[in-house]
Amino acid sequence: MHDAAEGIRTKQLTSMSRKSVGRLPDTQKKRVSEMASMPGLDFLWGRFDTNAFGVDLAGNYDHRGLFPEIARINHDCRPSCYTRYSSRLLTMEAIAYRDIKQGEELSIAYTPLNLQTEDRQDIIQRWGFNCTCQLCSDPALSASSDRNRQRIAGIITEANGPQSREREVLARLSEEMKELVEAEELESLAGTYVSGVDHPRVEKARSVIGKLKASIKGRKE
Ligand SMILES: [Zn+2]
């Protein structure tokens, strides 16, 4: 819906993106202009809106940053890398969390990874495409993956509940989470995944997974 407030906001964002890009050196300006954009948007704002990541500045996630190299990495629902942002250096890195074969394309996730196929596709369509990764292209594989990811989301909810204060409950949840994360090749969930989508939930998932990981570590020692 395009109401007056939305129109003003779009105008402001368009003007801000022009100003920001206008201050960049020519080589950087060229890299921005070469980025992909969703159709129907202003030339610069379109590139910004399509490629920018949500970033944290002094604990406030209401900021966005453009990282041309990272933005070129395609999405996969079982990515080989996760992104790590440094609020101190204002940099974004792609970190591999498994071995990557020579010549294999790097991938990151544009969506929170504990979502099921349909919900991931809904978010992905924001970028104007349907995900055709190996997982999404195989109905049997995506059905079993959906069950696992639904359970991962359930564990995150349970781990945030009052019962998770009991050590045995947390230990059981940790063990189950560890198995599901391994089965789904979602080790990147334990990384510092931050996207423009739903920061508080991603942050919450991250802290719960940190807690679960700490618990698993504690049990092994
Ligand atoms: Zn996919």
C-alpha cells in the first residue's frame, strides 16, 4: 500500500541513498551501479534496498550497510557460509562453516534458517526470485527438512520458556538441537547471522543457541 507517509519515506530514502553513494570514490560508485536491483525502483535506492544488510551501530539495528562483495553471494537454504558483521570495524565477512570444494560457489542465507520451505520462499520472493537450491527442488528432502526445522523452532521456543531453567530439560533440548542442526547442515545458525529480516527474532535465536551450545560444552567437560 502506498499512502502519503510511505511516499515521503521512499522519497527520503531515495535522497539519502543518492547522497551516500555520491560521497563515495568513483571506483566504489561503479561497484554500486553494477549491483543487481529489484525492478521498478529508483536506480540507486533499488540497488541499496536489494543488497543492503541490517547492521548494528551502538546496539541499534535500525541501520543498513552496503557490502558489494558479500552482496554478490547467492542464497542457499543450506549455505556454505554465514555472514559476520563487525560493529567496531564496520565490515561484513563471509565465514565458511564447512569445507568448500575448489570451484564450488559460495552461498549465504537471505532468510532466518529455522523457517520452513514456504516461509523461506515468501521472504526470498522479496528479492524477486524463487529459491531453486537443492533443498527446495527436492519435495521429499524439503518435507523432511521442514519437519526438522519446525522442531528447531519449537526447541527455541521451549528453551525460552520457564522450564528451560531446569538443567535436565536444557540438556535434553541441547542434545536434540545439536542432532537437528547437524542433520540440516545448519551450523551457520550458531554463527552471527544477521540480515535485514526480523532482527529481534534472529538475535533471540542466536542467544538461545549460544546457551544451548554452552550447555553441550559443559556436559562434555
Ligand atoms: Zn532453497
